[in-house]
Amino acid sequence: MNISMINGNKGFCLARLKTLVVLVFCGSFLFLSLEARAFSGGTHGDASHSYRDSLLRRISTTGSLSMDCRLSYPIGSAIPDPSFGDNAREFSALREFLRLSLGDTLLVVRDVSLTGYCSPDGTVWLNERLAVDRTRLLHQYLCDRDPVFVQYPARVSSRGADWTGLRRLIAASGYSWSGEALRIIDSDVSPERKKLYLAALDGGRAHQIIYDLYPLLRRVEVKVTYDVPAMRRQGTLPPDIPASADFKSAENRGSAIDRQYCDTLIYLVDKSADCVEREPLFALKTNLLFDAALAPNVELELPLGRSWSVMVEYTFPWWLHRGDIFCMEMLQGGVEGRYWPGHKKRLPDGSRRRLLTGWFVGGYTSGGYYDFQFKRDKGYQGEFFIAAGVSGGYSCRLVRGLNMEFSLGVGALSTKYRQYEVVRGAERTELVRQNAGKFFWLGPTKAKISLVWLVGEGRKKR
């Protein structure tokens, strides 16, 4: 055996040895990496399997999955905007729900539905119209942008005011007036009367709590229903999956959204438990019809007990236009007494009606001076005018501390006047008296659409 052959064999053995060492090293590294990944990701894998198993249990038990989508909108708008308010997070949750409920090819989807709900507050027809439009436009939005959702034709509908949802939230609160509120919701009275009775619960203290719950009722329910027998036949679901203890307890606790409702309601109850409603001390008003005619005015109404009030008013337009060609000058004052029927009686929940709100009747008298010139060369001056009669109207609530009042007065008006002509000389202008007369009118003498500020109304700590 020559030297070259020995050296060649030695080199070959060394190369094989190096290759073996590299393979062992790589194998050890790969093994340790897999062990580390299994150690760090084992919990995630178990959680994923556990979550999917819980999902299948829910489908097997209820036959469907659902999510309440609550989007924020500008006032009066129905177009879904991901950049508005907290909509980005809501859309992210909706996409995740659609991925889980529709994206698994082993799930046999039978039906997809979108159902819109609105809150009971405000105008019924407007809220229902918005619920329909928002549900329809959300469906269109998902069809245009979600490739999973577009594979399944969806039914779109609207249920209107969600009294059932409001009942569930109030029942979960455990507040002292909850039982009475549930009896009002379950009664056969009209929705408007239900809102009136709920607003008066606990002396009006429950109104703000219930009002703050209304945004939670404005939603679109996205529901996916599955063909459970078909899924059992194909083996996705075993013939019978009993609901585990964890699943049952989760069902009893409710979904995360239900817990959010309860937490929100408890927070609102706790926040206002030590608050009481303050009744208005008096009301400041302005007649918007006079304001539109450039006649500034102010009214002050003082409640006398619960069923009576007295109001004083003052109107004081005093302006000239185009160098004394036109003028409107009037100083007028008046007083009115009012009776508010039904304010002594208590509502079915034991509370009372709000002061200076509702229907009223009364009697009034007023008087003043005036100088009107609406033509270039002719005008009328009033020595004194007086009016008296009966009035009636209705004051409705806009927001806390602010009302809108509609009233009409019918009676008699009498005035003495003198007509004058305007004579313009080179140096001065004179008013030349032409004739005098009396005017008497029997019929409507005043009409008002007044904006009312209830001074002092609000909430305060006990």
C-alpha cells in the first residue's frame, strides 16, 4: 500500500467525520428548537383547540352564532364610517366574527341574517327609518369589502324599538325601581306612555340612567345559523356533544357584550345613586315668532306650587330704518296666570310630573304703546292698547333644562290710535296728525312658539 493511498483514505475518513458532526449538531439544534417551540406554543395550541371546541359546543347547543354590531354615526346619517368614533374597533371585531363563523369550510352555513334595532327614545318613525337604512347599508358595506361574507346571501330586516333589550338591561341592574320599570315595559300602554312613565320613575332620578342605556340598544345583530344535522353526518360534530360545565357556566354568565351591558348599567346606577332631581326655580323664555319679526322679548314664569304658575312678559322692539322712513316702536307688558292639570296626581310609579311641563290653561292681560310706520309717508301711533283673554298650550321637553312651548290666546283687544302723515322739509321732518280712531278686535290676540330655559333644573348630590 503506497503512501498516497493511505493519505487519501485518511482524508476521506476525516471528511465523513466532519459531515457526521455537522449532521449531529444540526439535528440537535433542530430538536431543541422544536422542543422550545412546543414548550412556548403548547398553551396557544391548547387554547386554539379549546376555543374551537367551545365554538362547536355552542353551535351544537344553539345551532347558531351571533354578534351585536354597534357602530357610531353622525346625527341623522346611516352610512357606516370606520373612521368615525370607535368604529374601527367594532369593524375589527365584526371581521373576526365573520372569519370564525363563516371562514371554516367544515361549518355548514344554512342562513345569515342582519337585523337592525333602534332605541325607544325620540321620534319612533325616524328611529325605525334609521335602523332600516343602517342595516341595509351595513349589509352593502360588508358585501363590497368582505370576501367571506359575500359568499353567503344574507337576509336583512329591522325590528324597530328594542324594548326586549331594554328590559334585559334593567332586569340585570337590581335597582330599587327595576321591578316597577319592568311592569311598565310589560304593560299594554302605548310606547309614548311607557317612555313617560319610565321618565318619572323614582321621582325622575331613573330617567337619566335609562336614557344612558339607549345607545346600547342601537345595533345590528349579525346571526349565522348552521345545519347541525348535516355537520353531524359529515363528522364535524359528533352525534351528541354534551355542554361542558365550563360552557354551561359561560352561558349562564352571558356573552362578553352582555357582561359589558351589566357593567355599564351598574356603573351608571352607582354613579347616580346619591343624586336627586332638582326642580326648576323659574323659567326664562323668548317667543321665537317675535324674534323672527325682529321684536326682542323676554318672559319670566314662576311656579306657585305644583299646579299653578304666574308669568310676566315684556316686548320692546324700538328701531328705525332708512333715515326714519320706516319704524317699529312698541313697549308692551303683560301678566298671565296658568293652571297645569294633572300635576297634583301621581303617576302609576308613584312619582310626580315635571314642573312647567305638559298641558296648561290660563288667563292673561297685556297693554302698551306703539308707533308703526311701514309706508314712506304714513304711520299710526297708539295712545294705549289693552288685551285680555284666555290661553292654552303645551310645553314639551327637549333636553334636561330646556323646553319648547306652544300656546295660543283668544280674547279681546282695544286701542285708540291716531294716523299721521310724514312731511319732510328742507331742515326737519314733521308728523302731521290726520285723524284719530278706535279699534276693537275679538278673536286670537297672541300666538307663541317659545324656547324655555328651566333655571335650576338638574341633578345634585344628596
